[in-house]
Amino acid sequence: MSKGSDKSVFGQWFHTDSRRYNADRCINHICQAMMQLDGNRPAKDANGEDAIDHLERAMVRAAFLLFKTKKGKIE
């Protein structure tokens, strides 16, 4: 989470970002990781992030999505 913290304000994932946004970001990170692992994208992207970085971010976004859903925060 700390690696992405410079892109968002504190609590944005819960108070501002929708469940759909978190789900879309999770899927995007998984796709990026798989393309890197398959050799269809460079091993490191323009931000210097590799497949492990993207998989870590996917896990965080999945956790955000689960937490928001459990708390009934649908927006």
C-alpha cells in the first residue's frame, strides 16, 4: 500500500473510490502482471514496476473491494 500512497490521499480507497474502480484496478494489475510474466510486456513497466509489484497491488485492491463490500459501502 505504501508504494501507491503518493497517488492518493489518505482513505481515498474507501471514501472516494467506488467498488467498481477498485475491482477494475485489481483486474488491470493482474493483466499487467500476466503480460509481463508471459513476455508480452517488458519485465518492468514505465514506472519500474515488475509482475510482483502488480500482483501485490492486485491483492491490495482485492482487499479494498472485499472490505468495502462487507461494510456495505457500495459507491
